[in-house]
Amino acid sequence: MAQNITLQKIDDYRWRIPKSYMKGMRVDGIIYANEKLLNQAKSNEALQQVANVAHLPGIVKHSLAMPDLHWGYGFVIGGVAATDPKADGVVSPGGIGYDINCGVRLVRSNLNAKQLEGKTKGLIGELFDNVPCGVGSKGKIQLSLNEERYMLEKGASWAIEREYGHPHDLQYTEASGFLDHANADAASQRALERGKNQLGTLGSGNHFLEVQVVDRIFYREAADAMGLSEGNVCVMIHTGSRGFGYQICDEHVKSWVQVAERYGINLPDRQLASAPINSPEGQDYITAMACSANYAWNNRQCIMHLVRQTFMKYFDTTEDELGLELVYDVAHNIGKFEKHKVDGKERELLSTAKVRHGRFLLDILKYLQNIRRLDNLY
């Protein structure tokens, strides 16, 4: 079906799927890609999924797809959409995804590539020993159920209270590592059991902890703002809410086809099964999803703490000497209430993003502008 989509070219990097393409589309689809990336997307159902998302009740402006678009669960990977709670807007657990608040965290250092020569294997071995990975892996941080519930509602400041990092880490974390509508009562006993021993672990699949080197810089002002230069050794952490978040999504996805039918929501893909944001079911999911997001931010914070400890021990020096600073932590697979201007009026919308490996560089730069000197960047 997707092969029959006739795209309208807006400019060299934007393409439109008009809402006339498919009955029930409420808005146009907009794809950000060059022709090479677009041709890759045409080989799967990615474009059709962009059109499917445009059917969501309460969707505002467009169904968006970023340059990394490819087929996903419900939403296209690379998909972004916003729905308005005051216009019968809906939330879709499948749209946010199974690994709630999967995201990436970049940690810079004062080390350069030459200082790693002959030491890479040893360092990787130490990291492998200190940061558990794999399906069902359990971490060194063991929580009681009461402590876990507190962590879920507190956000990443819980990790700072427990000395798994520093207060300024929160400045460089999206939303300061906290969604305030989290309510641990919305988490099932099974989700709590799965999550209580997995903080500080990577999991499996495409999750990773990589020691990286800055090879080339394309945007000097941004690099300077982030404290990055050629040859810098960095660490990137990519993981999410582990078994806790998976359980939260799974429990809702399984029953929400019936929930959508109850509210008369007809969508072209059952994986997009939704409920009104302001419904009891919608609120139950949103509060549980927020718990998962807070779990993931704590997880990445704890992993970063373990990375810092590993580097200090391996290089036999201090954290200040190593300069192990958080550059940014950006989520994907998340739903957040955000205020945006739409047609000149500010509205609070539920923004849903399923964008791999960060959201947008511009978002990061705008965020950094608030906490570093970037006055001349825009």
C-alpha cells in the first residue's frame, strides 16, 4: 500500500503525504529526508505508518517523520506527533513503544585518543565487569519495593540523593530527569518486581555502552558549547527502562484494542490502539509511563556513575582530572506534556516521539543555550 503513496516535494529535505491520500487522515504527513533516505524508506511500510499516525484523534498540525525513519511498532521509528487533550486528543502506548524512555547519554572526558593506545581492551573489560548487560541482567543496586516506588516518583534526583552522581548532572538531562505526573500506584506488582534489581544495567538488543572518539566536527559553535574537540574520548550510553517499562507497555497494549473500541476510536493499525488522554484509561497509562521514564533516567544516571568509577580506578586518578562531565541526556520513545504555540496560541500538548539516538540536534542546542553561553548561536 505504501508504494502507492504520491509524495509532494516541499523542498530538498521535506516531503508531504497529503491528508487526501487516505480516508480518515486528519492532518498531512511531513517527512524530513533527502532523496536517498526517502528511497530507503519506500522499501518498507514506513511511509504508510506516517499516514496511519495522521489518523489519531486530536493530532495537531502534522504527523512527522525524521531522517532516520523506518518501520516500527505502531509509530514509524523516527515518528513525532502531538495531540491536544482539549480536542479529544489520545495517547497510544504502542506509539510510545515498549522500551519507554529509551535514550542516549553522552559523557565527555579530558582524555584523548592517544592516551587510550594499548589500554582500550583493558578499559572495555573493566566496563563490562562493572555494568551488567544482557537479557534479565541484574545490577549491583538492589531496591526494596518501597524504595523503588519512591525512585519512580522522584525521578533522577533519587540517584543524586543516593550519591550516584552530582546535582549538576540534572541540568544536562532532558526534563531534569523527571516527569511529575508519575504515580507508582499505576505500576503493577509484576512491573515492580521486574524493575527492582535492574538499575544500572544495559539490557540487550541495540542497547550499548561505547567508548568513542570525536573524529570530525561539523558545527564548531555547538562543539564548543558542549566542551568537545577532535580526539576527545567520550562515552555514550544507550538504554531505557528495562523490564519495568516493557511490562508497563505490554500490559496496556494487550487490552487497548478493546479500550479504543469502547471510545469509538477507529484507526488503520491495531498497534496504534489509543484512549483519550483525559479518560481513566489514558490517565492510568500516562502515570505509569511517567514512572517508566523516571526509571530510565535513573538507570542511565546509575550507569554513568559506574562508568565514572571505572575510569577513575582504571586510570588511577580523580574525576576532576578525567573531566567526566555529562554533555546531554535525550530521550526517545517517550510522551511528554509540552507547551507549544499553534497558530499563534499557546497550547499544552502531549508530544509523542519515537526517534532513535536522540531527538534533534537543534533541541539539544536550544537546551544547552539555557545553561551555557550560546547567545550568538541563533
